[in-house]
Amino acid sequence: MEDKSVLYVAFHYPPILGSSGMLRSLVFTRYLAHQGWDVRVLSVSLTAYEKWSQQQKDLVPSQVKVIRSFARDAAKSFSFRGKYLSWLALPDNWQSWIIGGVVSGLREIRRHKPKVIVSTYPIATAHIIAYILHRLTNVPWVIDLRDPMAQVDYPTNPIKKRIFQWIERVAVKHGRCLVVTTEGTRKLYQARFPQCDDDFFKVISNGYDEEIFRSLAVPPVKISNGGNDDAADPEQPITLLHSGVIYPSERDPTHLFQAIATLKKQQKIDASELRIKLRAAGHCAEFKPLIKQLDIEDIITFSPIVPYKEALEEMFSVDGLLVLQAANCNYQIPAKVYEYLKVQKPILGLMPQEGDTGQLLKGQNYPRVIPLDDTELIAQGLMAFINDIKTQNFNIPAAPAQLSRQYQAAKFCELLKEIT
């Protein structure tokens, strides 16, 4: 029998709550296990997670072995009166994972002799652990970078930025390949490291999880081809949903809030006609004062984190879905976008049309793509979007199989086969 084994270094892994980052690692490791690989996931102790749920544990197949090592959030566990030494949070708040991760990883490598090590972002510490393990054991290393690390305006901390740049350099020098999620990111790294062969950078996108969607407790979605027969109930407010974290910079909702306030003052909308739900948005302390100041508290509500399946089921229950993305993320596509496409509900995209996300939405026949930083255009687009929903003026195609995580996981599996 062919010996296929992998040590997969991932911070985000079930039963963590509130992170779409765990989905990619979950599906890839699940697919590898189903293909007969010996899969061992090196992750952090549960106390490192801000929130986790026993229900999320059921997502991990029994064939996948999860090894958890000591890690703590520096901002919470190593602070005194709210302050802590800044070097404890380099390259990120989970620096403390490095020692335990390397020790646990070495033990697993010596016992089970994996053919390849995979490390995955967005926690940079995972790459450092994998790099050390690779250097100590010479096991081939694959870097699932996903999105750009060092960027023009990120990280803002110059020391952290230099560490990110160092991680990129050692990944290029010592890794067997570097995997990203979009063509834009691949081109960015090809230009940054022109000495690398073009096929060193691989594009394996995110996607929707077909297996989990089949398990959801939701009725079939009724898709309209236009016309008034399926128009929204005029007695009920139209409900729009943004599911997931709203970052103050990368997904700044200020102009959206201002547009809603403008429309309310103009008496074009009110809470009897429109509700916007922000599920697991985070940063509530920053956003709530602005919402109160703009007098739109009756339209916008913040809802807490729920288990992943419940979050997906909620997408089916609303009238429309929101995506927010600033121009500094043009090379990225949020994982939730693929889930939105699978749900087949109208999508309002607040982002540059030329970015990877804007191009994906327009390519899948979602025409409402509007810049995130233009209040007037957002107000116009929101009213048009509401009218689309009221009149069912849209034609939504089924999400193609190529956008599923299973399809992408198969590509990842073939990549590992080539390396091993």
C-alpha cells in the first residue's frame, strides 16, 4: 500500500467558533483522510481559542488525528493591567505556540514519519513552526499562504512587517511550493519573487463545502427568473445579512451606515421596510456609537457567533446577502462569498469591481457591485438592490462544482501526491 502521510500545521481548526479560516483546513484534511492519507493536524490547545463549541468537534472525521500543544493569547494571558511586552506578540499574539508546536511536531514526525508538512495562514506562527520542523527533519514543506502576508500598508508595525517579509523569503527558499487562493495573489508573488519558477506558486481557491451543505436543515431554495410571481412579502421588512467579521479597515462599513442614514432621512427606507443583520461582526464597541449617532439602530442589529451550520442555515432564511471589501484586499476573496454563491440569494457586493471578489461576483451574474467607500453610490445601489428583491428582478445561476471546496481539495491532494 502506498505510504501517504501529512503533518498539517493549522491554528484554526474545529472546534473553534467564529472563524472561516478553519474551513479550508477542515475540508482539505477531511478529503485527504478519505483518500487514504494518514492525516495528523498540529494545532493549539483549546484554551487558546476565544470561543469554541463541542458541536463543532463533530465536523472533524474520526480518521483525522488532532494534536494540540500549548499556546496562549499574549494580549490576554501575559498582560498586566492590560499591558504586555510587545515582543510577545511577534509575529502574532500566539508566539507562545512555537515551542510547544515544535516539540509536539518533532514527536509526531519521529513516530509517524510524514511525507510532507503543510502549514497554513492566517496565523504566521504556524509557518514558523513548520519551517523549524522542516529544517530539523528535512521533510518537504508546502506553504498554504492563502492571502498576501506583507503588504504596502500591512502590518503597520514595522518589526512585524519585517518578520512577515522574512517568513515569505524562507518559504520561497525552503518550501516545495507556495499555495494562494486567487490569481491576483499569485501574480503579486510572482512579481515579488521573480527568481522563482512560475509553477512554484499554485492557485487553489476557497469554496463552499458541498458535504456540509447537504447536511443542513433547510428547505430547497426557490430561484426566480424574474417577474412578480415570487415577489417579497410587502408586509415584512426585507432582511439583509452580513455573516462574519467586519474589519474596521479591510471591510469598513462606515459609508454603508452613512448611506442607510441618508436614505432614512430622505424617508426612502425605515425599519418597517429594511433590516440589516450583522452576524458575528466583532468590533461592536467601535461600530455601535456610529450607528447610534446616525440614528439607524432600529435598522442594523448585531448578532452573536453561532456554530458554522447554523450560520449557513441563516443565509437561506434572509432576502439578500452583503459582502464588504476594501481596495486593499483586491487580491483576496472572502470564504463566505463562495457560500453565498451556493445559497443562491441576491448578493450586494460593496467592493471595487476590478478586485478578485468583484470579478467573481460579476462573472457569476451578480451585477450589484459598488465601491465600499462611496456613500452616494451605495445609497443608489442599495435602493436598486431592494427593488430587485421586491420584484424578484434577478436570475441566479447554480454555483458551479469548480467552486466547491471538494473540487479544490482534490487539486490540493494531487499537489501533495506530486511532491511526495
